[in-house]
Amino acid sequence: MTYRNHFLSNLSPGEAAVFKPYLVEVTLRPGQHLHRSGEPIEQVYFPHSGIVRLAVAISARALIQAAIIGCEGVIGGVAALGQEEAFSDATVQVGGIASRMAVDKFRSTLRQSDEHVRDAVMQVELFCMAQAQQTAACNALHSAEARICRTLLEMHDRMDGKHIPLTQAALAASLGIQRTTVTLISSKLQKLGMLLCQRGHLHLVDRSAMERRSCECYGQVHGRFEQLLSPPKRMASLARESAGLAGNGGAPSSSQDKPRPHPSIAGPSIAATASAFNRSRVTG
């Protein structure tokens, strides 16, 4: 079986064989709740495509986005650390495909696995924590425009360069911004030729320009991705692989080997991971 999820795809054949009997392929539907804050985590999800939003409650009516997870992450992986209840709501924002595993099977499988597999789960959770911490700082310090640009770029990365199925109302609710503010900023970005707004969809027209208008948090988060989640076995060859991106469908590029024209431009890491693991459906 070929997996597109970052964690599953980096298991050795022997390690994957231990997980395989307990994995079930499921469809992720927009609006579906995978777990809710304060409730027991019952299932662990390994997304192969789509986007899941982790949000925390500010009030009875407001949920603010703390992090988003695509094929680079694991939903509910914190259960492996002994945490019984979810810290946040996990809701599907963009539909896709995932492998699902009961939490008790996940824990028992990790107990049978080598230490580096358990370390990989820890790294996934650390990356999620890094996102949440960066988002907290971003919400406090940066303008609504910079935050919108950052969010659109991060979603675009996980969509493998496709359009983003997202309404302006949903974007406003995720970021805790007034809908009118999102409308004004979206109109501005559209006039500048960076964004195309269509009913229910947003298209990034000039990604480079949007990267320059985004805050530095975008680059910080992707730097954490490279630090925590880039497969060690591939790090040494990333620079060589980057020369053949057009021919082989995309591979992550190392921030140390390839200079960037702007400090926030670190998107190819997650984007290339999405490209590598989202090219075809999971096949058995």
C-alpha cells in the first residue's frame, strides 16, 4: 500500500505492516467534526488530502483557528502521549481522504514500534504546537491583511497549488475577523492582481506577491516544518532533487541549500510534501 500522509509514508515496510491491519480509509467531508474540545479522542486520522482546522473556543459562539493540518500531520496524535481528551476542535475545512485508526490500537501499535516511530509522532505534535504558538503571536501583533495572506498561503500549500474552496465568511470566522474586513482586504488583493474571488472559491493569482505581503510567521512555521518533519533520509539529496522538480512532479527543497528572495518564502516544503503524497488516491 502506498500512503501519501507524511507520517505513514516514512514508515519502513516492516513498521507499515504493523499499522496496516488497523488502518481504514475514510472520506473527510467539509464541516465534519473529527473530535471536539474536552471530549475523549476515539480515533486518530492520517490525512492524505484535504485540510483539517484545529480551533479553540473563545466564547460559546466563537472558535478561533489555532492550526491547520494536511497530509503532513496526524489528527489526534496527542493521544499517544497519554492525553485522553482533545484540547481543541478538529473540523474538516477542505474535504479529502484519510486513513483512520482507533486510538487504543494506535497506542498499542506504538508500544510495539521502535523508538524512532514514537519520536516521529512527537515531532508531528511539536510541529502542531509550533503552529499554534506562532498563530497566537500572529493574532496579537500582525495586521488583518498579513494574517489573511498567511492563511491563504498555508492553505494553498496543502492544496497542491489548486484553488482554495473557502468562502470569505468561513475565512473571517476562522481568523476572528469581521466579515466586512475580509471583504475589503480580499477586494484590495484582487485589484492588486494577487487573488481571484469566486463564489465559494479563492484563487491565488500572484503567489510571490502575496508572500511579500504576508507576515514573517509564514516563513517561521515552514522553518519548523523543515526542522521537525523533513525526512532525514532525504535531507542530503534535497538540493540535488530541486533541479528536477519540473520533471518528477515536485520534491521538497531545503532552506539551507536554496536561497529565497524573501524571508517568508518557505512554502515549497509543505507544498512539495502535498504534491508528493497527493498525486493519486491511496491504493491497496
